[in-house]
Amino acid sequence: MKLIMQIAAFVTIIIFVSVTLVFAHKISQDKFTLNPQISQECRNNSSVPCPNPTTLGNTPFIPDQQLDNQQRFLSTIANKISTIPPFDTFEYIILRAYGTAFINQEQGITLPQKVILDNESETQSFQDTISMALVDGTQECYLQKTAVEALNKARMLANISLKSGYSGDCLRSFATNLRFWNKYTNSETLAQVKAGKETKILGLVAPPGTSQHLWGLAIDLQVSTPAQRQVLNQNGWFQTIINDLPHWTYLGWSEDDLPKFGLQQKIVQGIKYWVAPI
Ligand SMILES: [Zn+2]
């Protein structure tokens, strides 16, 4: 009987130690996966404030509200892209035009680690990493799943149609982005955009590899009433590209939160846009 008791005690101790070890290992793994990569830019550049590691992980990063708008925006996106492009480079111009989507910090939302996707294979590799879903009532309109869920909610509350009804309203390939660009521009336009001499075109069509539609976080809609706009805003969707009226971007925050990340409100021809402050 004593022997049985001793064996039982021994087995109990072994089980206890095993469970403790497995649990401790899991915690250290979780810590590792939750610890985000602090960007190179933040380490190298003292003008970009480093995020506080203890506030990262599942908790969204909210920049220090003492910072100005530009610093708030840049410190937020420093968590997302590996290097903040130098001022007035092509990448910086694109970040200014389309970079608002990088404030999205929802679980399940994936952003590329750079502002410009260089070619079809880089675009495809990025798109392979995202979790997609079909917008309700469509045959081929794909977006990131979390963005779709928010859009479906908005469309249940207000009748909102897609712009054309074709897949080009939603997730696009690099080739589609390029085709649209070639349709509206000539052989000089890209060089003019890169030199900072042409910005208006960015409200009509995105240069190759730069569209928010490549990220699955934008959709072109037919929106005409304040009620439709309100319901989209209440579900995290905003107009962010000046003069691109049908274009909506999924930011995933309530409107009250947008200024915390430095986003600025601009009213152009009666339409409210939220734009990057850079
Ligand atoms: Zn669009």
C-alpha cells in the first residue's frame, strides 16, 4: 500500500512538473509572438518616437498626444513599415497620398511592410498572406475579411452599391492597377509624380504598385447621401483620397480616434476627407 502511495505521489509530481514546463514554454512563446518588431526607423532616427513595447501586442499603439500630427502619424506607422521613406521621395509622396490605411491596427488586418509593391509577384506574395472574404451580394468583390465584415454591417444599414459592380472596385492585382494607370496617364506622368510636380493624378488613379486596392482595404462605392456616409464612417470606412469620390478606405477606427494618429480632416467641395499630415 505504501509503495502504491509512493508511486502515486511520484506520478503526480511528474504530471505537475510537465504541466508547469509546458505552460511556461507557452507563455514565453506568446510573449515572443506578441512582441512586435520595432522598426529600424525608430531605432535609427531620433525624430521618430519609439513605441513603448509594453503597450504593444494585442493593445493598439496610441501615440503620445503631446506630439504634433506628423510625429503622431509617423510614430504609428513606424510599427507597420520597416523604414519610413525619406522626405519627398516617391515613397513619401505615396505615403502622404495613400498611407492613412497604415493606422489600422485591428487583429486580422494585414498591411505590407512597405508602401510600394514593386511587381506582380511581390503583390501576389503579400496578398497570399491576407485573410480574404467576399462582400455580401457580390460574385467577385474580395477585401480583407475584417474590412468586409465592417462593410457588410454598413450595407445592411444603408443601401450602398458598388461603383461598377466588377472586381476592380475591390481587391486588385498589380496588373489591374497598372492597366488603370495606363488608361489615364501618358509616358511622362510617372516621372512627374516622382519629381513632385504632379499630384492631382493621385486622386484619379494610383501609380503602379501603390493602390490601396492592392491591400484589400479599399472599395469604390456609389455613395450620395449623408446617411450612407455616416453609416460607413461608423463602421470604420472613410474617404481618404482627395477628389477620389467613389473611393473608401478601411481605417478600422471610430472617427473620434482618427486625430489621435495625427490624421487631419479636410473638406473639399463639401466632402470630408481624412488625410495623412505629412
Ligand atoms: Zn478606389
